[in-house]
Amino acid sequence: MDETIVNKTLQGRVHGKTIEIDEDLGIAEGQQVEIQVKVITTNSREPGEGLLRTEGALADDEEWDAIFEEIHRARKLERRPGIPNLDEP
């Protein structure tokens, strides 16, 4: 039996147990083939998804804990001018 090996990289879509190839394979109907499947991920991320995936990245980091504590204290400082006492002449 004469065996010809053809390597092609093709794309398609899964429909249940069937994979629909986007182009003509150029192979005879009924020919037995071997298939390797690689899932192609799309870049359809929702806004903020990247931030959610990094959640906890700085957990238990003492240097960042100190930085965020300093930011927290600075934000709590009273920056508004005081209310003037209108009863004073």
C-alpha cells in the first residue's frame, strides 16, 4: 500500500461530534485521516477581565501593603477648609 503523508494546518469549527473545515482538504471522500486538535482562543475579553485575572497578585506583599496603607492614610486627611464662624465680628 502506497502511503502519502500530507501535513496541513487548517481551521474549522466544532459542531457536536463534527468538525467543519473552512477549506477544501483536497482528499478523496472516505479517505481515513489522523487529526490533531488545537483550540484557538479568541481575544474577546470583557472590560476589566484583565484586572480580575490579576486579583490577589500582591497579596501578602509587605512592601505593597505599606504603600497602600500610606495611600489610605493620605486619602483620609481632611482637606476641605473649615466652616467659618459667622457669629464672630
